[in-house]
Amino acid sequence: MASATSPLSFLISHPQSTKPVPSLPFLKRSRLHCTTSSTTAVSAKHHRRPAEENIRQEALRLHPDCDSKYSAWYAPFPLNEEDPNEKYSLDEVVYRSKSGGLLDVKHDMEALSQRSGSYWRELFDSRVGRTAWPYGSGVWSKKEFVLPCISPDEIVSLFEGNSNLFWAERLGKEHLDGMPDLWVKHCGISHTGSFKDLGMTVLVSQVNRLMKQPMGRSIIGVGCASTGDTSAALSAYCAAAGIPAIVFLPADRISIAQLIQPVSNGATVLSLDTDFDGCMRLIREVTAELPIYLANSLNSLRLEGQKTAAIEILQQFDWEVPDWVIVPGGNLGNIYAFYKGFEMCRALGLVDRVPRLVCAQATNANPLYRYYKSGWKEFNPITAETTFASAIQIGDPVSIDRAVFALQATNGIVEEATEEELMDAMSLADRTGMFACPHTGVALAALFKLRASNVIGVNDRTVVVSTAHGLKFAQSKVDYHSGTIADMACRYKNPPISVKANFGAVMDALKKSLNNGKI
Ligand SMILES: Cc1ncc(COP(=O)(O)O)c(C=O)c1O
Ligand SMILES: N[C@@H](CCOP(=O)(O)O)C(=O)O
């Protein structure tokens, strides 16, 4: 925390856990709406949808029914060998298989494979940068791979996704031996400031479908346990749809910015005297008792949205596959979602291989890392300790089996980062123009280690997934730059300099600070 005498003390301290193809019909429609084409402003206006129609109504008129060629359903994860036919409609409220295991959303891959890889690539590319409902969303631009059977009228979207893929030029050049092909996928530059928006648009859309007529299911709200980001995303999407949201938060373990998000969006916020794992146990008990739909990534619908970040990365590289993708892991849904996105594109011929995945954990919350180090022999849940990467302070991850599957299928690696390593990595990245969150710091620290051991080669195309916006975790940066964190050198700290408001004092301060005092 910033001490009272620190130049940062004016900041209130809070507890810190502390290419178009003419043959595709949709393109003809898009062109009609393109006001930047060679058509005059007058003709563009002429082709605009009727004034009394909004974009949702327009989508309904253009696609009145769901695309019945494609379908998806829930199946046990991994497949139940005793009952290989066990499956459930996505319109059922079910989170677990008969055996108590996880579920997975499966797609009719045979139907999807009737179209070539180049068809899908061109279709997805054609939808980027538009406002056609719902394709203006990076998630729904891949609707056929996500929830093919939902109607445009049921979708709750805030045009999420399509996030920036940042070329980390200076970080690679100056701090990673000249690494020329280093990228950061900014999933946190998003509506609620984290990648959770990608999954939440899918989950809340499906709940909206269930609650609306003709289904009219008696669901009274949607609930989650959260370390702060899932709750923010759930609250925003529910508020946009007019659906009640209920969030269980571990008291004093999330940032003030994260706490105020569900509060502002009108969710019912329960601050509980336990950790995330305790909140998770409680929400599972409550959702088993009350008709509250469970929004955590135990619910495999979420991962269908999150997997589109992987597809987007491929798209942003013009469908070339990177060598490595590094993802910070907590409850471990996202690492599997990335695998799913990459593997689906491989299986359907959009690309010819999948990247190697790295899951990065904080040393203070590293059950997956320990499991990996045991040679995948023994998994033991732990009580996660406090970490600056507070959103991944999770000791008993729900998606442990999914994560292991993803890592084994991609010849993947698990790495860990101490508090000092993750804060230094975050702060160094900030010094090269980013404003990373501590979780992204965990992934960056893993990159530094894997580069130092030459596991990741200097010329390997590497993507670090940034999972949240740094502004949500400003307090951790205040602490770091104050240099007041116990047992941490805070090597890259850059506190503001308190200076008297007169010319001489300002000149002295500048001389001392700039150009190593040589001006
Ligand atoms: C900012 C941030 N990064 C990373 C993660 C880890 O994602 P997952 O729980 O899917 O492993 C989370 C949530 O757990 C998060 O909120
Ligand atoms: N970091 C998450 C933890 C819960 O993960 P989920 O993906 O299962 O919802 C959060 O922000 O709550």
C-alpha cells in the first residue's frame, strides 16, 4: 500500500489481494449498407434499412429462422464410454453429466465440414468491422461455430470481441533478445474490461432465449461466484437484457473497480467472508435449490464465446498459426476455450495445425502447475494464497480436466510466476507502452522464463493473452510504484516526484531525473 508520506498517498489505498467473395449472399447485403463504397451518399441512404426498423428487426427480416443446417448440443466431457449417446439440448438447464462430470458443447462437425475452410475464412473475414446485427460482434461474427440455432432476436450482445492484437515491438526488441514476432492479444480492452465478455454474451443470450416466449422458462435470475471479472461481465449483460444478476464475491479480495461494476449495473451483490472457492461452493448449492441459472465457466456455454478469441487471433494473422499462445489460468476454463477455438479451425480446414499452449499460474495459486510438475500423476486442490493477480487466486479450479486435455493435445506447458516476477513483468511491459493487469504479468513472466531457457525460440511467433484491462487493477500498480511492497525491490518503479512550485525546484528535479542527471 502507499504509505501516508509517499507521493502516491493522495491515492486512496484499498485492500489489495491486494477479402470479400462475390458468391456469398451475405456480402451482397453488407454492400448495400456500406456507405464508404464508391456509391454516392444519396444511393447509400436509399439502400439503408427503413427508418422505423432497428438493426435487430432488420436481422430478423433477413434471417427469420435459425440456420437449421447446423446444430450444437451438450455432451459429457470426456465422452461417457458407458453411454456414448448421452447428450442434452442446449435448451435444457444442465451443467453436469449423469456421472457428475463436466459437459462440453459439441457441434455437428459433419454439417460444418460440408463447407470448405476457405468458405469459413471468407465468411468470418467479411463480417469484421460492420454493424450488421449480430455479426458486428467478434463472437457472433462466428455464430455458426458458437450457437448456430439462436435467433438474432434472442441474442444479447454489446458488440464484444474484435480486440486489438498488439505488436509488442519494444518489449520484444529490448527485453527479449530482439524477439521480432511478439504479440499481445488485448482481450481486456473490452466492454467490462476483461475477456469474460466473450463468454457472457453467449450465456446470457441463451438464458434470454430460455426466458422469452415461446419457451418462457421460470428462471428468476443468473448467478455466479467471482473474483471480480465474471461478475462484472454477468452484471453488464444481464442489465442490458433486463435479467436479474446475482453475484457472490469474496470480501476484500477483489479490486474496487471490479466491485463497483456489478453494483453500478444493479446486480444483487453478496460480499462473502470466504475465498473464491468458498463462493463457488455456495453458488452451486444455491443454484441447485433455486431457479437461478449458473454463469460460471462450469457452464460450458461460456467457453463457446471465449473460444472465439483463438479464432480471432488466427484471423488477425491472416489465418497463419502462431507457434505459442500463453494464457494466464485460474478456474481454467479459458485455456480449454483457446484449445477449442484453435482445434475447431484445424478440424474444419481453416488452418492446418494448432499452436502450443502455455498456461501460466501465480506461484501463490498454482494447483495446475503442481499437477503438471508431478507428471500429471496427482492433482491436489490447494488453498490459494493472496496474490496481486487476484482474479486467479483459485485453488480448486472447476475446469482442471479440461485444462489438462488442452495442454496434452497441444504439447503444452505450465509455468508459474512469483509475486515479484509477475509484478516486474507487468511493470516492464507498461514501460513499453502497455498498461497490463497482474494476470497478464503472470503470462509475461512465463514468457520471460521460457525465452530464457530457449523453450520459446527468439523467432517463434508468440501471443501473450492479456485477460483484463490494467485500469481494473490500478491499486496493484500504485503499490508497486510506491515501492512499499514487503520483500519486493519494485525494480521498475516510477513514483511521481513531489516538487515545490517554483522554477528552480522544477529545474533541479528535471536535471536529476532526465538523462541520468547530465542535462
Ligand atoms: C483477468 C483474469 N485473467 C485470467 C483469468 C483466468 O481464467 P480462467 O479462470 O478461465 O482460467 C481470470 C479468471 O479466472 C481473470 O479474471
Ligand atoms: N476470474 C474469474 C473466476 C471465475 O471464473 P469462471 O470463468 O469460472 O467464471 C472471475 O472473474 O470471477
